[in-house]
Amino acid sequence: LNSVYANLPVTIFEAVSQLCRETGAINLGQGFPDDPGPEDVRRKAAEAVLDGWSQYPPMMGLPALRRAVASHYGRWQGVALDPETEVMVTSGATEAIAGALLALIEPGDEVVLLQPLYDAYLPLVLRAGGTPRFVSLKPPHWRLDEHALRAAIGPKTKALLFNNPLNPAGAVYGAKDLETLARALEGSDALVVADEVWEHVTFDGRAHVSALSVEGLAHRTVKIGSAGKIFGMTGWKVGFVCAPPGILKILAKAHQFLTFTTPPSLQEAVAYGLAKEAGWFKAMRDGLQAKRDRFSDGLRAAGFSPLPSAGTYFLNVDLAPLGVADDLAFCERLIREAGVAAIPVSSFYAEDKVTTIARFCFAKHDSTLDDALARLAAFG
Ligand code: GLN
């Protein structure tokens, strides 16, 4: 069958999870928590199902959820959003990203992609007819460099994809970095597709700064959020897109033919969850931060070299001190011989690959982390 998609590999996340199912390895690869997520939110969904929420909800999302998203971002990120014209519900952030790229990119348009980049971005950009322009961020700090950004942005740039906090790097970009991005984009008509799904998973007191809250970016930003990441319920696939009305209208045209709607019971429950008091979010963050520290300390004790993680569920290990130059081969050995799965960070690159880092997900029960650490210590 003649399709470029025929030659795409299965995503690294699915491939690694499948190998874990086959081998019984502890899966610290794909990013999902051991816990099923907050019980009250799950009960809300169950109630909504039993109450008979079975038919199509409105195409743009349940009004209650659109209002909850607007007020949540108002409260947490200081952005004023009109729920009727600036918020749309999608079936997960992946649909939002796909819809944004399909709706906005015309053949010949250039799209700036920052490496490391989430694996869905590039195939979608290419399918939409876009030409990628890569900017590589360097470990261990993954800093944004204004000159490198400027060099990639030109008259044909239609969009720049910006993932903050950055998966897999665990980097969190603050106000200064966003100002750097805004300066680099000055004089350009490029849009910013801001994948902010990790917005609530930031550590050591860092607050998330949304591109929508930054002058010079707000008017050109498509902000994407995810209930799956906010509540640690990755299978729910409820996402939201926030953008200025003129842009959102166009995104809605893609959404109506991609998924059209998202299960109303889940939308109802997410609307309830977004209104949770600040303490819940802080406890979630503190809990994950404690896991990060537990895992990081354990790795160090086992002879590995963890890199800093300021946000996301992920901790990276520098493999160079172990003499490893091929992260993919190393991760495969780790699954088969140590019984622990991680994601090779080279999978997040299209060119100039960094091949000496492995990404571990620490959003797991302490007992799971301890088991994995014991296996890694025995392996190392
Ligand atoms: N976002 C998840 C991760 O980075 C993967 C999601 C997926 O498997 N599609 O691990």
C-alpha cells in the first residue's frame, strides 16, 4: 500500500510498553502513573454515565467544561479567556496538536520544531505539507537561545511548536525564557502552538508561565492542555485548546472532522476536577517531587548519573559516564537483562541526535520505584 504512514515506526512508547508486556519488565518508559487518579473525579464520571450522558455533547465541548477551563487558567495562570470564543474541548492533547497542525499548516509553510521533540509532532507537520526547521536544545540545561531561534524563524515560518514544561527534558521555561521566545518572534507572523500539558507538574516552587500570559506571544498562541496530565488519568483523553477567537474558529473546523466531540461524562468530571482547591494541586506536585527525589537518590546510589528534572513525570539519566553511546541498544538491554524499561531520548530527535540519555517515568508507587532501583543496582 502506498502511504508514507506505512513506513512510520510504531511509537517508541507503544513499542516499549509492548516489550514490557512480553518480558514482565517494570515499565518506567511510557509516561503514566500507577495510580488511577482522584476518586472523586472518577465518581463524577461514573455518575454522569449512569445519569444518561450518552449522546453527542456540543462540538466545542460542554459549556460547563469550557467555563471551568477558562476559570482554571484565570486562577492559575492569570489569563482572561472567554469560554465561548476562546476555549474548545478535544479528545486529548494529541488531537489538539493534530488539529492545530492540519488546520494551520499549508504545503510549503515552515514549522519550527525544538529538539528534543515529542514524537507526534514531526509526522503531523510532514503530513500537513509543512517543512520542519529544527532548533536543538542541549543537555543538561536545554536553554532557549535567541540567536538559534532567530536563525530558524523566517518569512515562511507559519508556526513554532513549544512544549513547556519540556518532555523528555524535564526543563521548565519561565518568564525570561518566554520573553526570549517573544523577542525571537518579533516581526514574524508565526503562530506558537504551545503544548503545555505538563503545566501543573512543576517542582521546587516553580510556577508555570503560559505563553498565553506573555506579551508578544498571547495574540499568536494556541495553548494546549490535558486533563490526562493534570489529574494523572492519561487514558481519559480529554484535552483543551485555548486561542484567540479568530484562530480558534479555524481549529474548530479541523476538530469537527477529526473527533467532533469527546465523551460527555468525562468532560463533566473534568469540569468538576478543574475547580478543585489549590491544596489538591500542591499535594499532587509535592507527591511527585518526593518521588523524583526518591528515584534520583536511588539512581545515584546505584551508580547512575541522573540529570535535573524541574517538571514532568520524567527523570533522565546520563549514560555517557557508563560509556554508553547508543541509548536505544542500552534501553533494549535494560528491558531484557535488568527488567526495567526506559525511553531512549534519541527517539525525540529527527537530526543531530543526542544518543546518551535514557528517560525514566517516576510517577509510580514507591514500591515500584524501589523494585526498579534494586534491579538497576544489580544490573549496574
Ligand atoms: N506522553 C507520553 C510519554 O511521553 C506518551 C503518550 C503516548 O504513548 N502516546 O510517555
